[in-house]
Amino acid sequence: MLEEAIRSQYHAALEMTGQAIEKCPPTLWNRAQDKNKFWQVAYHALFYTHLYLQPVEADFTRWSGHIPGSERMEPVSGQPLSQQAMKTYLAFCHEQVETIVPTLDFEAASGFSWLPMSKLEVQFYSLRHLQLHTGELAERLWDAAGIEVHWVGRGVFKE
């Protein structure tokens, strides 16, 4: 029951993140005046979701489309990740939820030296982080273009 609830809430939050990515107009994706570009905020949220799903830090392997520094929302040279690339990473994170959450020992230590908490609490921490940035993206969409991101209460895995 606990595992199912955690998976459902990850999928719901990721669905909302996916709405923001999908609905973002090209003019907002990499807007010059934004200190933290829309795409970088989305990437940052997905990167840390992916990271904190791992049983321990050593199990983490960066996604194949990773741009160094982008997870910290630092300025990066070259082209930003495209919306299509971000959707690919989003789908990868959905898959990670399905394959990794059932294997987690929620009573174990976090697996991350900088997070002195249980693995269960890391999942709540990670979900709050994902939803914080999804809310940030939703607000940008609304303020800049009147585009709404709809609430998802429970999520399911869609291949």
C-alpha cells in the first residue's frame, strides 16, 4: 500500500511536470531574461527526482542527454535541451519510478550523505522538490501566456 501510494504520487507529479513541458511556448523555453531558464528548471526537477529514486548515491548514472551544470541551473553553453529531449527524460523518470520504488527499503538510511533521513523520508522530500519546481513552471506559464497546468491527484504509469 505504501509503495503504491508513493508510485502514484510520483506519477501524478511527473504528469503535471509533463503538462508544463508540453505546454511551454517556444518563446518561454529559453527566454533570455530568465535567470533560470524554463528548460533548466524542468531539467533540475527531473534530475533530482531521478537521483533520489536510487537506493544509494553510487547507483546513480546520469541520463544520456545530460548537460553538465544544468542540474544546478548554472549557465551552460550551447543549445538548451529541447522539449522532445525533456519529454524523453520525463518518460525515463516514470520508468524509474516503476522499476526502483518496489525495490526500496523504506526503513533504510537515505543513501545520500547530505540527507540524514530514512529512504521513506527521501521519497517525500523528493516529491516536495519535484512539485515545488512544477509549481514554479506552472506559474511561469500562467503569468507569461495564460496557460494552465491542471492538477493531477493520482497518477498511473503510462508506457
